[in-house]
Amino acid sequence: MAQKTHGRRSGKSSRFSVILALFAGLFFAALLIVSAGLFFKVSEIRVEGVSAIPEDGVRERCGIQLQSNILLLDKFSASRNIFAAYPYAREVSIRRQLPNTVIITVTEAVPACVFEHQGMQWLADRNGRLLESRRPQRDIGLPVVTGVAPLAPVVGEPVVFSASEEDKRYALFPLLEALEKSGLLEGVGAINAARSYEMSFIYDGRLEVLLGDPKDLEYKLSYVGPSLERLEPGQRARLDVSAAVEKNALLIPE
């Protein structure tokens, strides 16, 4: 009988120890939460990487409140707020620097071309996302796209063309990307996208480049620099690289 009594006492003691450990764990968890609320509060929001976007604007529009718990920071919500407020925000990275600093790094979109629509100029990046609209300017320093017009453009949204001109998307934006990668984009003054299979552009104000279909663009663009070097200062010419893959590029001076 004594052994049974000892077994019951041992079982009760074990259960009591488990309950005590559970309460101790809950106590320390609550202590950690309270400590985090007291010591890990946002006291600084640092903004990096911006030039077109105002730093103070990012701090204001991100939705992160000073003195809020940094451990409970909703980075995804803050990123969405910045994207919604600033079309020039291409990438947003938010990280915590404990105990109290939030660092927001913004990679800005770079304008690659201009569309004209209803008396306004619409700046777009190389992927066709509309960054801003402005009144017409002569020396905007970007290629002006002719031969296609945006349909009901909205800043912050991808450019939309009519159904009959949708094929031009698959010629124009690969060309912009290829021009940017080749370092030629800054020298392009106008792009004619009237026909997706006969794209052309003006380079350095005096070299008209006929591309043909939007294939092998990197190879075709490799002729631009050497062809320009063959011209006399101020001389104009036409460069036909539509058949360049067959080693048949033609430079026709005027």
C-alpha cells in the first residue's frame, strides 16, 4: 500500500512540475514581448538610393510609425505603400537594423522613351511602365516613339496599345532593352515603330538605322558605332542592318 501512495505522489509532483514549467515559459515570453515593446522601437527611418523620389516623401508614405515596435514591422505593406505613391520606385528593400533603425533602399526606374498622347508627353521605362506625364518639351533627352500611341495611359501602369498595334510591344521594348545594354540609348533621338517588322531609329541626330524585324538586335546594334566613325563630322547617312546576320549591312552616306 505504501508503494501505491508513493506512486500517486510522484505522479502529482510530475504534473505540477510540467504546469510550473509551462507558466514559467509563458512568463518569460510575456517578459520578452514587453521588453521588445520598451526597447525595440523605431526611432529612425533611413532612406537610401533615391534621387527623383524625395526621401521625406518615402518616410511619410511608407506607413512606418516612429516609436512602433520594430520587430512587428510589416515590410510588405510598407513596400506596397511606396510603390503606390511613387511610380519611379522599381524595387524596394526594407530591413531592420536593431535596436531601432529601419533602412529603406529604393531602386529607381530609369526613363527609356517618350510617348506622345493628347498633347502630353508620357515617360516610360524600358519595360513600358509609365513613370510620369508632362507638357511637351523639345530637349527631353529621350527617344520619342512615333508610329504608335498609348491607349488611355495611366501613370504607374504599363503602357497599353490598341489590339491592332499590340505586336509593336514585342518589337519596341526588346529594342529599348538592347539599346540600354549596348550603351546606345542616350544617343537615340527618335524611334519609328509604325511597323513592328521595319523598326528604325535616329542615332546621334544624323544616322538613320534600319533594323528590320526585332531579331538579333545585339548583333545589329554592334554596327552602329563603327558606322558612325566612318562618317565625316556632320555627315548624315542611312545604315541598313536588316540583313546584318548574313553579313550584309549597308552604310549609305547622303
